[in-house]
Amino acid sequence: MGISNAEASAQSLEYQISDISLAEAGRHQITLAQNEMPGLMAIREEFVASQPLAGARISVSLSITVQTAVLVETLVSLGAKVRLSSCNIFSSQDEAAAALVVGNGTVKSPAGIEVFGWKGETTQEFWDCLDKTLDWSSHNNGQTLGPTSILDDGGDVIYLVHQGKEFETTGNLLQEESWDQNEFDVVRNLLERSKSKDAYRFKSLVENLIGASEETTTGIQRLIQLQRNQQLLFPVINVNDAVTKSKFDNKYGIRHSLIDGLNRATDVLIGGKVAFVAGYGDVGKGCAEAMAGQGARVIVSEIDPICALQAVMDGYQVAALESVVEQVDFFITTTGNKDIFRPQHFVRMKHQAILANVGHFDNEIDMVGLAAIAGIKAIEIKPLVHEWVLPSGRSLIVLSEGRVMNLGNATGHPSFVMSASFTNQALAQIDLAQNGQKMSKEVHLISKENDEKVARLHLTALGVELTTLSKDQARYIGVPIEGPYKANHYRY
């Protein structure tokens, strides 16, 4: 069978994806997404002439979606080279991966990008793809070469670099709490292979890394722990806690994509049912609002008294899971913690209750504990929808094998809200390229100026007209006319 010119040009790149013939379908979707991502398109227009990322090698680990495609093509249009892998085994859109590899050589859609990932990876394949993302030796005549910066979602790539350097030095590998024994063995074997090939590979990678940017709450939690232990090896910009990320992606994004995932997976009527949302942070708030908007009665659980008070003031019942478990039709966990739904809960749940996790890892629903229940049987209803039949004859519906279901069963957050998150990422990578050498080895917040800039870049598309302060008004409240308008401690 012959191949197209576009596919032929892709052959000069390193890549490992599902099906390159999907490139045309992916390109159409990326073109549509660009229209819904005004922030990223404005960043391209502002910086394409100055090329602030010229010479940068950015190793990216994000869900390989059409929205991610717009981000990484933005980075390339500003001068960077990119190697991309998925941050989740189920979150890739294979058509987006194919379109990125093929490219089409314009400023809006640069020439091909090296991509490693597909929907439905195994744990072994997932870590192999992450490792490939860090390996730039093909750009250096086969000699060890790593990225100049990392763009991560969940912290796995950053964690791999830290653990790789430690393993080279001591032979020790810390078992991350989100890993089961299989994942620990996979990572250890990966590091053993790396060390046998180049005993100082990760040491060299660290020495040449300017820094990283991190997308999500789970990753930031891991990085803060490294910082507390004075083990953080390079500066990291905290994109997650930018207001235009956490208060938009986390709340408004999940408000859209949770319902999308539930409908695609089950098409079960939500109105009139009972939904339980574990956690009332920004993601939990979006989930509760989405389910209530569909007509469900929402019950929230919380450990934080402030968030619990917010939930009850927003009109939701706040209760411990154990006191309401038999009433619930939809169980949704948003906490970033582990063991939220456990075997003692599974055996009390309603027949065909639906379990959905929108946290980053797969341990919020205790899938190991579920599988260990004596006599239980799993039946695949369709891809990423499984019925677990209990010995009692009752069954539970588990989505995306306990992993993040709004990306597994659907396609993630809509483009517009991801534009805000990813515009922050683009600005963070520019900041690293320009200032990273001077930054301390800590987790750094996005500046208030950039946070407000990201918001401004999205207002025109929504027809918003901002009020402008007079000089006297600005002086009266003690802010510049052009902003920023809020103190760093302000809670939006």
C-alpha cells in the first residue's frame, strides 16, 4: 500500500502512535479547536516573530487531545522542539496524535512533532513512552541528550527524573504511594535498563534542565513534598494554582466533561437520582453543580470544614459516605487522595450504582480491593465500561477502570476552558526559557500579571467589555490602572 506525502514526511520523525492514517480527521478537529482557544492563538501572534523558545527542547506529558495539540503546536511555532507522551493510559485521542506527527508545515500547524502514546496503553507502555519523551539522543547523533524543560501533568515525568538520578546514585527507588507492585517493578526495570546503558544519564539530564511547569493538583502535591524535603532538583512553575487554571479548568471544565463522560458511558438518566461527590474543592464544586443542573440530588463529603461550609451554603447535603452509601446512584470522587470508595462500601451500594473517578490516579476507587472480593466477576459492557457482579447478585458499573473518566469515557474539557490552562503553560515555558536560570529550586506561582493577561486574552471572544479605572479611582484603591487588581492572597 502506498503512503501519502504527509505520511512520508512523518517517517523522518521518531514516533509511536496507534494509526497515522487518522491524521486528516485529527487535523480537522485541531482546526476547529483553534477557533475555541483564543488565548493560545493570541500567544502565537504575539511571540511568533521574536521566537522566545528558539533552541528549547520541551518534553511534554499531557493527555494527547486536540487541545493539547494546539498547545504543543504553539510551542513549536515559537521556536521549540517538542516530544510528547500521554499522562494517562486512557486519555489519548489517536486522531490528534496522528495529526501532530504528520503536521502540515504552516505557522498555525507546524511540521510534524514526535509523539509517543495511544489510547489503551499498558502500564509498561505508559512508562516506556514517558522515557522516550525524555530521550533526545536522536537529536544528538545517538549521544545522551535530554530536554531543556519539562511540561508535566501529574508529575510522573518530573518524578521519573528525580527517581532516576537517585537510582543512579544509590540504587534505591522509592515506591510512590499511587503505584501498585506492578508499576513499581515496571519503573525499577526501566531505571535498571537505563543505568546499564548509561550510568549517568539522569544526572546529565538534571544538569541540563532549566526547569519545568506542572499542570495539575496531584503533581503539585508531589512537588511540594520534594521541596519540603529540599529534594527538588530544578525550578517548577505551578500552573495548576493560577486562578485562570484552577478556577476555570477545574470547575467549569469538569462541569462540562463529567456529564459528557457519564452520557457516553451509560446514557443513564441523571435527573431524579442521587449523586455523591467526594470532595468539594474546585473540581468537586464543578461536579456538584453539573449533577444538580441535570436534576440530581447531590450529597457532598468533605474533610475540610471550610469546604463543607461552602457546600452546605450552596444548598448541598454534606454527609459521610458511610451514612448515605445505600441511597446513591452516582458515586464521583474528586479528591486526589486514595481509598475513597473501598470494599466495605462496594458491598452496600445499590444495584448498578455507577462509580466514576475524575482524580488523576486510579486509586481513589480501590480497584484492587474491588477485584479481591471473593466471587466477584467483571464483565466488559463496552470499552472502559465494566459491570462488576457481586456474589449477592447486585452489580456495580465502574467507568474507565477507576481512572479519570472524563478523559477515558469522553474527550476531556472543552477547548475554550483548556485554552486558559494552556495559555498559562505557554507563558510558563517562555518564562523558563528567559528566566529559568535565575530561578530558585522551588515551586513558583504564575505571576498575577500573567494570570490577568490570560483572562484578558479570552474576553474578546465572549464579547466582554471591561470597565477602565480613572486615575483617581486607581489611586483611591491603590492599584495600577492596567492592573494587577488583586493582592496575591486574594481568593477569587
